[in-house]
Amino acid sequence: MDFFKDYDLKQIENLNLFAKQVVEGFIIGLHKSPFHGFSVEFAEHRLYNSGEPTKNIDWKVFARTDRLYVKKYEEETNLRCQIVIDTSSSMYFPIEKKDKNHINKLRFSSLAAASLMNLLKRQRDAFGLSLFDEEVTVHTKTKSSTKHYSLLLSQLDKFISSPEMNTKTFATSALHEIAENAHKRSLVIIFSDLLDSYSSLDDLFSALLHLKHNKHEVILFHVADDDKEWKLNYENRPYLFIDMESGEKIKLQTNEVKELYKNRMTTYRDTIKNKCLQYNIDYIDADIKKGFYPILNSYLIKRNKMI
């Protein structure tokens, strides 16, 4: 965990991460469960049926109405959160060989994920980690212990410290697999640049809808270096660009293609945003130059106001 020791992962501890939908958990916590029983929050009254236990009869209502009503409750329980991170080669952009502590897309995603896991641990909520490139390489069960938290940080540290080039992205396949293997009614938080080597956007959203169909709530952090990847802001001189996933090379002068490139990338991103809105998926533009804390802080404050 050498990488994480230089960063404050407790900056968002004063906030909470609530589930927007009901969850199925095993510890009394912050989130609504579909199960009724031994909990603390009142849901509704219903008429008492003969032969039922009398322990939940509301005797005060009986005194006023002379009719037997039973109290129903909503169990408040813990959230299960599966954090999913794209570890394909493009997530190591930008490469800075002279500065081992510079922030690339994978490091940004890992810091944000570690901060969220620390927050969930404080809430006594369960969290797991899934890592993928062309396939799912890591998939852990959700737990809420400090030991589990340390184990997941060490998993991330391995990928941060040992980058692999020419590893492609197959998000569609990975997300379909995670949809089936994650505990039902989980909160699934995805960090990816969505530069998929194999899939169209239709394929990608079929996988995201698979998550939704399996009753998971989905949050998508679209991770990018906005200045370099979306705006193509480079000096006006010839460059050799190398695809980090395929190794393909192309020589060009950026100003000659800049406007066309920006228009196409803007259309691509807007299409993703609009589809996420259509399918009730939280979409967050995650520009790594803005820092993981401001982006998480802004999103959590906005989210908690909407719940």
C-alpha cells in the first residue's frame, strides 16, 4: 500500500453514501430494506388478520378506533457496494516516467475508490472490488472489515506499481459477468475511461442495463484527462501518438485535426451522458486534473440532497 500512504483518504468521512433504492443487508445501518421486521422506522398500518401474532398491534390506534391495526416497519440495513475499476492500458495515461507520484487515470480511480471504501467502512457498510481489462481479473466478495479494506488497497497497489501495456478493454463482457456475480441489490460504482476495444456503445449499455435488471444501482465515473483526451490541447507541432492498448502509431500535427476531433469526442461523451440519464444511471465527468477529492465531495453532496 505504498502508493496510498501519501494521500489523505479520510477527506470525505464527514459525508455519507446512501442507497437510493432498497437494499438487502445483514447489519442494522443507514439504508432501506425490502424486508419488514425488527427495525426502527415505521412504514404503515394494515388491518390485523385473525390468528396473527399480537406483538405488532398498535393499541393506541385501537383505543381511538376500536379496530385492530398492525404496524409494519422498514428495516434499516447495510449497503453492499461493488467498486469496479478498469485497469486496461489506457487507464495508465498520462505516462510520466520522471514522476512516480503523478496522477494518471488509474491512480485517480484508485484514490477515489479507496476513499469511498474508507467511507463505507466507517458506515459499517460492505464493499468489494472488481478489476477488469479484457476480462475480470479480480472480483472479491463484499465485507466491511478493516482487514478487508487493507487487502483491497494492496490489490490496487499491485496494478498501480506494475503497469502493463497493450492490454485492451472489454467492458461489456466484464460488466455482464459482474452483474451476475455481485450480490443482488448492490450499489455498483464503475471507474472507466470507456475506451472499449471490442464493444459499441449499444453493447456497453446492454451490460449496464444487465446490472439494472439485476436490481443493482449504477454510478458511472467517466475518467479522463480532459485537457489532453477531450480537447487535444498540445503544442502546435508534429507528434507521434501511440495507442496504449493496441500499440498502433500515427503521426500528426494536432491543430490540423483538433476541431474535428473535439466535435467527435464531445458527441461521444454527450451520447453516454444522455443514455445514462435515460436509464437512470448516475453519470459523473471525472477529470483527473481536478483531483479525486473535489469530484467525490461535489457528487456526494449533490446525491445526498436528492435522496
